[in-house]
Amino acid sequence: MTLMDAARQASPESRFTRHVETCAICGSADFIEVAPANQDRCRIAMCQGCGLFFASPTLPLEAFADFYDDEFS
């Protein structure tokens, strides 16, 4: 199961709902989009403060749990 498969199995109202507001590394709120969202992935952004690439919005926690349970158990 891929992370996208796990996201598709999550309830529709909870898919990609955790919006990133500040960088997890430097705390900056200045981001640029480097890859737009589509049906197979969420938007990829880059922090202008430190260069961290990240998905935004992110998958809900239950989607990660489903993925890691299947892939790493």
C-alpha cells in the first residue's frame, strides 16, 4: 500500500487536511510551491528560510498509520 492508497482509504473529509503553517525546521512561514497537487499527490512546497521540502497539506495521521502498519510490520 502506498501513502496515496492510504489517503484514498481515509474518510473523504479527512484527506489532506493538516495544513502546514510554519516550517518544522526553522519556523518560517515563507513557502514557495514547487509541485502542484493532483489526484496522485498533494502539493510540494519549499521553505524559503531553510530550503526544506514538504507536502502541504499533509495526510491525516490515520493514513500514515495504515501505511506503516502494512509496509513495516
